[in-house]
Amino acid sequence: MFINAINLYIKMSTSINKVILVGNLGTDVKSYRFSDGNIVVNFPVATSESYLNKETGEKVDVTDWHNITVRNKLAELCEKFLKKGSKVYIEGKLKTRKFDDNGITKHITEVIADNILFLSNLLGKQADNDDIVQHDF
């Protein structure tokens, strides 16, 4: 039944843009506050995979870095609870934007997060029952 629902959804929509990541922050959160009261935060998240090199038999670790952007209320919570090394579960969508860097057009792909689970707070000893660990806006 679940597969049928997915098939129906795919037939009805033209495309799906969904990202799910579990990883660790590579830096502290960078915050940007605007005169209209809005806030945006950015931070990199590392995800890692490993595989066995068939030639050498050695385990090889590969890390990918993902640029995360969060807005408004969820951004405020990220600013409050996250720091370098925090483990997070993130749901969002991919967005590619372009910008001008001294006359050179550059592109950046980022994850626009709409749901974040603060796993360090959930799993760590520092969390208590009053900590907010999941936020879906």
C-alpha cells in the first residue's frame, strides 16, 4: 500500500526535491540578521562514508561537505543550540544560486533546511527533558 501511495504521488507531481542528511557541523553557526527582523544562519555539515579498497584491502573514509541554510524561527533555534561538532539530522531541499564575486559569476548549491533534529542534544548527557530537540517549521 505504501508503494502505491508513493507511485501515485510521483505520477501527480512533476518532480521531487528532497534531501536527508545526518552529519556533524564543521564550524559554528554563522548568523545574519536583517532590518525586517528575519534571520538566516549558515553552517557546513560533514557526512562520511567508508569503503574497502579492493587493491590494498584498506578501509578508506570519504567525507562530503554540505552547505546548510536555515531561515527565521528554525534559524534562531540553530543559533541557540548548535555549535561546531554538533550531530544533526536535516531534511530540506537543494537550491543552487549564483552570485557575483568581483565580476566573476559563481554558483553555490546548498540545502535549504525545513526540519532539523538536534541529535547531540538528544543523545548527549547535556540534554534534559526541557531541551527542544526536533523542530519542523
